[in-house]
Amino acid sequence: MPMKHSTYSAIIVGSGIAGLYAAIKLAQSSKVPDGILLLTKSALSECNSRYAQGGIVGVLKENTPDSISLHVADTIKAGCGLCDFNVVKFISENSQHAIEDLMACGVNFDRNEENKLNFTLEGAHSVRRILHVGGDATGYGIEKALVDKLKNDKTIAPNVTIYEQTLAVELLLDSHDNCRGVISFNSATKEYEALYAPVTVLATGGTGQIYKYTTNPSVTTGDGLALAIKAHAKIKDMEFIQFHPTALALENSDSRFLISESVRGEGAKLVNQNGEYFMQDFAQKDLAPRDVVAREIYSQLSQGNKVFLDASFIGIDKFKKRFPNIYKTCLENNIDITKDFIPVAPAAHYCMGGIKTEINGKTSINNLFAIGEAACTSLHGANRLASNSLLECVVSAYEFVNTVTKQDLHSSKIIDETVLNTIKKYAESDNLNIEDYDVTELKAKIKNVMWNNVGIIRTETSLLTALSELNKINDVFDNKYRCSSLDEYELRNMLLVAKCITNAALSRKESVGAHFRADSVSNTVSFEHAGHTQKSEDRPDDSKIIA
């Protein structure tokens, strides 16, 4: 075949915190005789994790007001009861070890004047338990420390090969549906490669870029989810898309820079153009669960009101020290928080659903694992509790390594007829679709369709409209196999994921958490925290309803 073939002990797709931490711990295990391959479709440090401002949950013994039981209760309440209790408890119990190990990897969490860890508060948390780095640069701080360790630790670096500008475009499944690796596409050289390993893990992050307004970077196009959907892996809870309530809303701009929930945790309040602090009648007020705050801001905007954050309750010196990046970004956009309110609006932020996995990342496909935002462990339920996601990344990656190092990780090329046929479809030039279409325009159409019809408020009519429009785009662009560019592969992935979310939202008739159906008979006019009647376990597997 006119394609390079390579073998490894493990292939990790994605270079966010989940993927990096998994690579580090796996390399430290000395159980990877043929090394680890880490794929990232952009630069090593460009991922969703690095934009996480708020922080990471740390249920630590030294924080005496906190406890495992309190954190578990907060998580399940925010998730509207759809969280898996055992998963929540396990992740909370392993929080201490996760934080300590991150510090051992070089992560320097912020400390107070007494050199004690500095805990902050975020929405729906009952106590201060959020650790942060650089004030409002937690994701970047953790990501940088892990990249430095991966590249410079002499016991780790020799065991890890890094492919940048490289996208995994297909899972290699044999005739028994065992995952044997991936086909990769280098967007710089346009070269394909067949990559084999006894273990493949998807750590590709979220789906934010399928929405017009998102806090996510441009790389978050649902790539790992799309791979799993194409391979018929079990997918779960895709209707639950979290819209962060407070992203910077600039006139004539689609950009949505995140204004961390920690700003409200430190005292800022939401106010409309009429001077009304409209969250004061809600339980937990400005720190109500994200779905509640997002819907109330949406209601204000629908009435023609503008919405702002009043940070004057914090104090300028504290704000500049605690949120240096937010302060700098506001100044760059001519917003001086000493005299100006910060204009905000919701934006797509996090996908609670994903590839259905166990806590160690094991999926429904043999030899295939998923960790981080691409996975659904059922930790988050219908609405993610702030800052739980980075903790989940670390704990799941650690458990993934514990699991796979118990098996033989010697590489081998298992090329049966099914694997060979898949490789042929990418190797042969006549599979290249050369239809005339504008990829940028089609991507923009997906974003608009999803924002307008599968957003904060949904109805059966809007969801059916979305599905119809997505199918029209699919009629124009229907590349099942080989594409000619990274943009085309991203478009293919965005279409698959968008249809999966839309069908999942159609399937769940009632409102719960981040999924709000305005046509549900159980809804209240005030958009309070929606209850639920149908558990996730009662729902069909989302991978079965994407057609």
C-alpha cells in the first residue's frame, strides 16, 4: 500500500490535560516497550484545556470546611440527579491524590500570604474548594507544566513520539470490531499513515465550534466523538450542552472570551441595563447552577435588555491580582472595570455527554478508550458543576493507565481484510471528493443552525428545523472517507456531532439541566432549574439515533 505503517504500544489522540497526563503516567510505568504516540491536530499546547480560567476542584484534607460528601452532594444536585453516584464518589475521593500528583508534575497552584493553597468559590459549590493557577489561567498553568515535563523529563521524553499538525481521521477496526489503531492525516504534508497499537485513547476535547458563539478555541470540532460515532461506539447524553452564562459580549463580534465564574465567586453581580440585579430572587443568586443563570440571561436578552457583570463589589486591586488576563482583555476592548460594567452573554462551553465510558475510559469497543471532555463517565449528569472537568481529566487518565498497564502492550500489525479495506479507502486517490463547495461557508451554516435551533431554549419544531438544515448541508458535503484538507475533515466531524446532539435533544422530551424544552408541559415561565422524569438509562444509545 502507498501509505506508511507504524506500530506503538499506545496511541493517544489529543494533547489537552487528559492526553498529556495519560502520556506522562504511561511513560513513567515502563510498560510501553514500543513507545507512545501522541497525536495533536495543531500545536502541542493548543487545546481547550489551556483556556480553562476558573480552576480545578480540590477536595483536600487541609480545607476543613469541605468534605467528600459535600462535594458529592453539590455535583449531583447541579447534575439534576443524573450523575452516577459511584463515579462522583470515586473522583471526589481521588481528588487529593490528583492534586498532589499535579504539583509533583510541576503545577504551582496559587497560595495566600501564609503560603497555603488559595481556594475560591464558583457556582453551585457550597464551600470554597476551587484551586487556581496564575489567578485566572489555571488551564494554561497545568497544560504548560505537563508539556514541560513531557518534553524535558529524561525518563519520559524518550518514550513519547509527538505528531503535531496531525489528525486521526478513522479508527482501524478489525472484522471482530476490535480497535487496532488509527489512520492519521498530516495537514502540512497531506500524508496519510496507518498507525497500529494494542491501545488507542481518544482525548480530543469538546464540541464548542459547532455553535456560532463559544468560549472554545477553533480546534474543538468534536473530532474524537465523530471517530467514535463512525465506529458505532456507544454515545451518551449528547443533548446536554452547557452554555456558560458569562462570556464577553462585544458588539459586531462573534468572539466570546470567557469571563470566569470565579468573578461572580469573588463577588461580582449580574445586572441589566435598567440597573436591576436580576439574580437576587434565585436560590444561590448569582452563583446558581450554570443552566439556571444562562437561561435567565437569555430571558433578559430576549426582552431586549443588555446584561452586564458589575465587578465593583470586588475592588480594583483584588480584581487585577486575581483576574489579570480578564482585566487585560477588558482593557484591550476599551472596558475599564473601575468605571465600566462588563457586557456578557451566554456561549457554548462544555459537552456533558460524549463517548460512553467507564471511569477508566473503557468504551464499548475493545481496545478503545476515551478520557476528558470527549468521554461521558456520567460524572456531570445534566449540568456540569464548575471546575469538575479538569479533575475528571486527571483521575480518568490515571485510571486508564492503571488499567492498560496490566495487559501486554507489545505492538503488532493486525491487518485483516476489514482493516485493509479501510486503509484502501484512504490510500486510493479516486476516493477524493472534488465537488465544488465552500467549506468555510458550510461550517458557518452549521454554527448558525445549531445556535438558532439547538441552543439554550429548544422546541420540537426548532430541533426538526435543525435536522432538516443539517441534512441539506450533508447533501452538499457527504465525504465518508478521504477529504483533501483539515478543514474538510473538521466539517465532516462537525456534521456528525451536530446531528447526534440534535437527535438526542429530540429524543428527550422533558427539560432537565442544560437541556431545556420550551414545549415541555412541566416547564415554568421563570425557567427555574428544570426537574427530570426520564433517566439517562431509559434513553436509547445516542449512536443509534444519528441517522
